[in-house]
Amino acid sequence: MLTLKKTLAIALFGIGAGASFAAMAYPGYETCYGYREACVFDGNEDACVLFNKSHCDHYFYPF
């Protein structure tokens, strides 16, 4: 049976690993902003697809 300290350490490791994976899964604001700018201003269809597939809609954009 695991002790309380070991159980807590495993739980914290799992939370940290999950947060790291989530941070790597979504691109940064600058990347998403670049996709959106290329899509809207340049009409780049590939950038529009990347914007949608990258879940960039959770950021706020000034335009």
C-alpha cells in the first residue's frame, strides 16, 4: 500500500505532466495571430485551416 507522501507525489507528477502536455498541444498567441492575419488579410486558405485545427479560437484578437 502506498503511503500518503508517495500517493501525493504521484498525483502531483500526473498534474504537472498533464499541464505540460496541454501547453504543448496549443500554439501560442503569436502563432495563432499570425495564422489569423494571413487568413484574413492575405486570403491564405492554408492559414485558415491551421487556425481552425489549432484551436486558436480561445484567444482574443483585436480585429
